[in-house]
Amino acid sequence: MKKERIKEILTEIKKVVSDKQRKSIIKILYELFSYFIINKDLPKYYSKHMLHRKDAKNYLDYYIGKKEFYNIRHLVMDGERELITILENKVLFHCHFKKSKLRLPTHLGYNLGKTFFSEEGNRSIHNYDSFSCLMRDLILKTGTSSIFIKPIAGRRGEDCFKIDNDLLNSDRVEEIYNKISSKKYLFQETIIQHPLISGIYPYSVNSLRIHTCIYMDGKIDVISMFMKFGYNRDYVESGSKGTIYISVDMNTGSLGPFARKNFDWGGDIFIHHPDNGVKFSGFIVPHFEAAKDMAKAAAAFLLPYRLVGWDIAITEEGPILLEGNHDFGFWGAQISDGGYKKNKIFKAFYEELVNSSEGSI
């Protein structure tokens, strides 16, 4: 076993042992051993799903095995890896899905290093003055208060920027320019989310994560959904920034009783949003039925790729498709749903996935 892996395991053990909400060590060891005996698989992602905590009574309802994760992640990709590029590259994603007639954020262009490309033509951003000028022109052109910029191949909300005129007049412009001009970014008009959602958290666009699967016969189903909210006045909601997430009832669109952070960020539980005290329970997500329909339509437009987590924002006019994720945060999905082994839709999809794989050997 590599030293890095040993260090990772030891760090995980230390986090579990020091967690004040954990079960007894004997109980944890019993559950780990029981899972191994029942499933004949190493329960590698037990703590990721916070199943070591006292409130987790149904650890056997979760897919947490190493072999299970291999099947879920890799068998879906088998033969369809070229489609993953569409999900990973935000420019390709926009180019592909603009043909679908699904509502997308307004695309303003993209840069490759110090050249900005748009429908109006190429434009040099050779220094931060030319970059600032471009930003002011884009803000003026769109009539919005800001521009949102994210890495073309970025993940988890890292290195994203929301630029407005106040920021352009600050000392941060050169620092931001140096980062953007050395990489590849997508430029979009900032989305104005539904005011009811802004009432919970106004600083970021808070999106639904809707998970879809496609069966062998082409039928598309929604497996589960949760909602992500920004935190600590950050303008990006992302698991890598300690985003909080909460289950959404697929029949009513109502938020669950409490939100969580991932265990990597402490695993805190919130009945109210920690920034402003707004209660989650009872809030009904606007346009949630239209958002589910959008996720299914997006899935159909990416056939034959079969398992995607779609990020969809909600505005007053309805849902807007942000992106799709082939690696869709399985722990958050299972935690919010209470374990995918008791989710009839996913269970049927997974069994079909495994059987079709075995039949092709």
C-alpha cells in the first residue's frame, strides 16, 4: 500500500475517532465487519457517508463498497468516455446544449490565455487594463451588474470569479487578471435567481442537483434531488467550499428538515441557514416540476450516457441548466436520499448495470 494511501486512511480514522457524534468504536467495527460479510466488499466509503454517527441507523441501505463504486462509476463510463468531455468542458457543454433549446446562462465568450473569443470576434487581453475594459464592456452590453467567470475545465466551484464595477475599481483586478490570463475561462452573464431562493441565501446562485438515469430500454428516470446553498457570504456554492446541501421531496418540492455539510468540512447539521437564520423545513422550491422535466430533457440530449447529476438554477421565469456532472457527488446524493439501496429507481438501474456487464463478459 502506498504511503499516501496509508496517510489518507490514518487521517480518516483520526477524524472518525475525534467526532463527538460518533457511535462507539465497537459499534463502528461491528458495522464495518457486517457490511463486509453481507456484501463481500470493503466498506471504503462508510465515513464519507457519515454512517459512523449515532443518527445513522440504516448503514446497510447505502452503497459504500469499493467494488460497488467501481461498478457504478466505471461501468457507466464504459464505451461512452467521449461524452464525458462534454460534461467536463464548459464551452463544449454550452455548444452542445444550445442546440437542445433548453434554457442556458447567457454565454459571453471564453478566453484561451490572453485572447478572448466571442461571437463578435477575438479580443486581446494582454494586460489588466485591457481586461478591465473588456469587463466593463460586457457589463454594459448585458445590462447586468456583474459577470460570472469560471474555469472551462473547473470542478467544485474552484477559482470562479464574480466581477462587478466595484471589484474593477479595487486592487484585486490585477491578481484576478493574472490568474485568468494564464488559463482558460468561460464568461457568462450573472444569473438572477428566484427572489424566494435569494431570501434563504442571496450571495450565490443556489442550485438544485437532480440525478437522472437511463435504462437499457431508453426510459429516463429522476433518482433523487437535493439543493445546494452557499455559506459564509461566499458567491459560489460548491462542496469544495463547505457548501450546505439539503434533500428535496420529489413529489412536493419541499426542502427537508435540515441541511448538512460534507464530513470533509465537519459534517455540521443546520435547521436554519447559518448566515441569516432562515428555516429550511417547509420551503417549497419554485418551478421544481419544470426543473425535473429539464433534467430529463438534458439526459435525453446526452444519450447514450446513462448517469448524470444536473445542476439547475431557478429564476422567476423558470429553471436554467448550469451544467452536468458525470462524477456527481455520490455521498451527498445518498446522504440526502437516505441510502440508494432503498431507492427503487437507482436499485433497478444498478442491478441492470451489473447484469448487463456480466452478460457481456
